[in-house]
Amino acid sequence: MAYKKDKKENQEKVEEKESEKAEEVDFQARITELEKQNADLTIKCEEFQKDYLRARADCENVRKHKGEEVRRAYEEGKTETVEKILGIGDSLDWALKMPLDDKTREGIEMLLKKYHETLANLGVVEFTPEVGTPFDPNTANAVMQMDGEDGEESGNIKQVFGRGYKLGEKVIRYAQVTVVK
């Protein structure tokens, strides 16, 4: 009976070892499966991270582009508005050249002062080319050419009809001049 008992114990040990080996094989298979899943998830995570970074860069580019568009639109609107009100200053200047009573002249001068202050606050700079200086097509518009007198050089400004205006570096209205032929 001891023999049967030993045989039975040996049989149980063999079955136990086989069961452990089967569990170990199942465990190894599960580890391999989890490692594959981990690798797949790592690849997906890297793809998501790249997509995120690309989307973030795209958003930043759109933000910068739209900011630049808004700035440009603001500047264009400002320039357009200033161009439209320059005629008001011209009219006030012409009004001062007419015969006026003192109170009317004083009122127009006050309006003209306020007009110039407003232009200055907007960053508008008034300029007038000097007579006798070379004509610069970047700042002046030649409305006429006249024959020069003795000592006047061809291409120089002979007379100034209207002032020019700049907003920053951009000329928004060219000075009106006569140039010596």
C-alpha cells in the first residue's frame, strides 16, 4: 500500500508539474500578448502626440496669421479714415484765406488747431517739400512742369501747392508741387 501511495503521490506531483508548466506557458503567452498590446499602444500614443503637436502648431499659426490680419485691417481702416478727413483740413485752410470777421476767423483757427492735434494723436505727420530741392516722387506729386528761371535747376521743386501727409512710414497723401522743366 505504501507503493500505491508513493505512486499516487508521484502521479499527483507529475500532474502538478504539468499543470504548473501549462500555467507557465499560458502566463508567457499572456505576457507576450500584453507586450504586443503595449507596443501597439505606444505607437498610437506617439501618433496622437504628433497629431497634437501638429494641431497645436497649426492653431498657433492661425492665431498669428489672424492677429496680423486684424492689425493690417486696423491700419488700413485708420489710413482710409485719415485720407477722408484730410479734405476737412484743406477746407479749413482755404476758409482762413478768405475775408472773415475776427470771431469767425478765431473759430476756424480753433477748429484747425483741434484738427492738427487729432492728426498728431493718430500718428499722422504733415510734410511740405522745400522749394529748390530735388523732386522726390516718393513724397510729392508733380502737378505741373514750368520753365525755370536763371539759377533754377531742372527737376527741382519750383512751387508747392499742397502739403503731404504720412502715417508712420506710409505716405497717405503726396505733396502737390510744380517742377522745373
